[in-house]
Amino acid sequence: MRAKGGCYCGAVRYEISGEPTMKLLCYCRECQHVSGGGPVTVMGVPTESFTYTQGEPSRFTRTDIPAPVTREFCPNCGTHLTSRVPSLPSVLVKVGGLDDPSLFGMPQMAIYAGEKQVFHAIPEGVPTLQGRPGR
């Protein structure tokens, strides 16, 4: 798969040159915070197939929890672009930043459903985990 994307203001751009390793909806509280209240729709791609082509994102990593996720976002408009999980050899790309979000298709699973809010919906037929895979 070849795809391009970037932030809302256009200051940060990226390209993807590899096949997705996963397609997820994440309902964890941390994702609810960064999304503004909803789940996050992410597509994992191999780290080596993801490249920033314009601009440089800002990064945030919590220091008060073990093995925190690093979130990358536009320093100008604040658009969330990716998450990097220390234990994954993939970049989790936020689907909203893709130039063509339809490339995502449907999620393979919904994770952290145990933390979803009553107003969140999980698409019918999508496998659902109460936490993350492997727990």
C-alpha cells in the first residue's frame, strides 16, 4: 500500500509504503482524551515504511506511567498524527490524517472496549477485546 497524509494545516506531511499490520478502533481513556471524546481509529504500519516528508511533528510521552506511548502531532495546528508504542515494531497512524481515509476499510478489531463510554458504538461484527491484545 502506498498512502500519503498529514495534518489539518498542511505543515506536517508523511508517506506510507508498506502494508498495514493492524487496523483498530481503540476505546481506552487515553485515546478518548487525545481524540476529544471518541475512540481513535488507527492503522499500524511497519516503522520502516513510515516517513515524514515535510515538517517535523512535536512529540509527547508521559513520564508518570510505565512503558508510555509517544504521541506525535503537528506543532502548529495540533492534529494528532501517530502513536508509537514501545513494544510494537509499527507506527500507529491516525486514519483521519490520511489523504484518502477510505484506504482503512473496516477495523479488524476494537480494543479497550471495557473503557468505552455509553455513547460509543462498535460496528457490528467487529471482534472486540475488553483490553488490549495479549492481555
